[in-house]
Amino acid sequence: MKAKFITIEGIEGAGKSTQLDFIQKYLSDQGQSLTVTREPGGTELGEQIRELLLTPRPQGMAVDTELLLMFAARAEHVEQVINPALERGEWVLSDRFTDATFAYQGGGRGIAQQRITDIAEWTLKGLQPDLTLLFDLPVEVGQQRVLSRNEGIDRFEQEKVDFFQRIKECYLERAKHAPKRIKVIDANQSIADIQAQLASILDRLLVA
Ligand code: Z5A
């Protein structure tokens, strides 16, 4: 069976990190080892770029700089981590990937989707996830969860509700156009109910 590439997406506070361990354990219980990684990041250089992207800065950051840094980190990630793992036959699970760029830099920041498509084609050379789990929930619920976590707020988390609303809509629009790849998870439920949804999707992937 060809190694599978799975990504997790959603607005802030959707519960991606919370469910990452569950997905990893579920797949490993079925005998499937996998590399778990994240974006922006996943490599030494990528984690340095992540720091640049997430650190709040009073002077802001040009939207094109943000876009190009996302893809710079991703090019490194694909070449050093994702492709080598898939070539070894190992499954890969990434907390965010290119759908996040379409949603955040496209939907959120207003960069044309075609421009993102062009850069994606150039840097990814056709690499696409086999499955994307899109955690969907009302923006206010996600923000409340982030606030109650009582951690520092990064540069993206400083944004207002309408920014995240555009991102949520962009994600859902992408899911509408790629229903086989992008599975929408109702993330406004208990952790156990979300895990039941995940298990049934993963079961189908394991036999695909
Ligand atoms: N970004 C971008 O703009 N363009 C790109 O191309 C890429 C990324 C790749 C960093 O991502 C930022 O980079 C991100 C988008 C941007 N910024 N934002 N916003 P990140 O993935 O590191 O950051 P994040 O999405 O903000 O992660 P997060 O806030 O940690 O969200 P999460 O992982 O989905 O949520 P969580 O940590 O699992 O859960 C949040 C809290 O809710 C936590 O206290 C949980 O215990 C609680 N929780 C989780 N599930 C539940 C349920 N079901 N019920 C109740 N409470 C729950």
C-alpha cells in the first residue's frame, strides 16, 4: 500500500493539537507507523521561520513576506521530512499544510488564490495530501478556547473575529470543491465524539 499523507487543518483553537496524539495512537494500534510534523516548522530551519512568522511585531509584516516565508518553510519541510518519509513507505501526519495558506494568506489576508496556486505548483511539484481533516467550529468558540488556555497570544491570534471568519469560509469552500480529500469534522463537540468521527474516517483510509 502506498504511504499516505494526512494533514489537519482548522481555525485557531479548533482542537487539532489535542487530537494529534489520538490519530497517531489510532493508526499505530492498526500497525501503521507514522511521522508526525507541523507547519510552519518541522525542520530546524522551518522552526526558525516559524518563530519569525509567529512573533508579534509592532511594525507588522507585509502580506507577501508572510506568504513567501510560509512557502520557504514548506519547501524545506517537503524536501527534508515529508518526501523522504513517504519514499521510505512511512505515513506522514502534518498539523497544517498548503490548505492553511489558501485559507489564511488567501481568505484571511486577501492574496489571490491563483498566486498561491502558482507558488504551490512551483514548490510542491504536485505533492497533495491523501486526506485532510478539517476541524470546523464557530470562530467565537475557537477564540474562547485559545483564551482559556492562558498562554501567550501569537501574531495570528491577535487578529479579529472577521479575519478568522474569512479563513473558516475559505476552508469550507475548499472542502466543497475537494470532498473526497477534505473531510469536515464538527469540532464543536466533546473530545470523545470527535474521536469517534476521526476513527471512522481513518478506518476508511486504512483500507483504501
Ligand atoms: N499559518 C498560516 O497563516 N499559513 C500557513 O500556511 C500555515 C500556518 C501552515 C500557527 O499554526 C499559525 O500559522 C496559525 C496559522 C498560521 N495561526 N493561527 N491562528 P498553529 O497550528 O501552531 O497554531 P493554531 O492553529 O493557532 O493552534 P492552536 O491554537 O493550538 O489550535 P488547535 O491546535 O487547533 O487547538 P488545541 O490546542 O488542540 O485546543 C485549544 C484548546 O481547546 C486547548 O486548551 C484544548 O484543551 C481545548 N480543546 C480542544 N478540543 C476541545 C473540545 N472538543 N472541547 C473543548 N475544549 C477543547
